[in-house]
Amino acid sequence: IGSIDFIMGEEPYFVQESSFIPAQLSREERNQCENFTKQIIEILSFQTAGFHCELRLTNDGPILLEIAARLPGAGIYSTYDHVYGIDLIGMMFDAWLGNIIPIGFESRFINFHKNVQITSENKKVLQSLNNIQKVRDQLKINHINQVAIQGQVISSDLSHPTILYDYSIIGLSLIHI
């Protein structure tokens, strides 16, 4: 079971600001989440499906937010390939074909992902967003993606800030990131 640790913004909005793959949990916290997830999978009888499960870890243990018989979205596939050395989509096809897929894999790297986002009280228009490639080259970023476009109105809604760009850094440990 892979894991992602989402870093959320301030209450009451809880906007996703960044994430770590794998989640930066203690061994005890990770075991709690894995065991809880396995119980849910057994109850739902997931046998040959990839799944996406979101938990919130509280002082009383994990709480289920969402689970579905589908793979996670966004850039998770390539990140899991880098971090864990696994092909999520290929593993799902293998499961569908009745092939035995490996369970239990350890991360080789840590991925840090960050959304660089802004809000504006007044309706302002983004004039330009420059030097993204220069930032990538100077900081040795693995992935950088411009999200906002010139002429876009910058959000004034604190629960939905405008993402200017996002980036990922992969390293052997937190020190390398």
C-alpha cells in the first residue's frame, strides 16, 4: 500500500498546498493506516481492483474519508514509478488478468510536491509568469508545470486559490530535498 501525506492550508479552507510520497508517518502511524485500509478492503471485497483510499489520521486513529475501486488521479502514476519503482496501471491490468501482483514494496525515494498559489482581494489579471524553466534549472526540480495562463483572473476565493505553477522534487531523503 502506497501513501501520500497532504499538507493542507489553514482552516476553514483546508486547501491542498503540498504533499509527500510516501507519507511522512511514524512506523506506528503507517501500520495503523495500512491495517485500517486492509480491513476496509476486506469488508468491500476488493479482489482485483486498484483502489484509492483517503484517510485522516487523528489522535484516535485513522478515519475514512473516501474509498473507491479506482486508481488515484493526477501525476500519481509517474510519481509512484519514481518513488516505488512500480507501474500502477500495469499492476491493475495484471490483477484483472488474474496474475499475482506483488504486495508490500518499499520506497526508494521521497517526492515533495508543491502548489504555488495566490489569491487577490480585487479581481486582478495575471500579466505574465516568467522564468519557470530558469527556476527548474537552478533548483534541480524534477517536474515543474505552469498552471495559470496570461490573462487569467486571479481568484479572490480563499477556498480556491489560483495555482500559478506546481513542482516536484525527488530525493533519497528529506535532507536531499
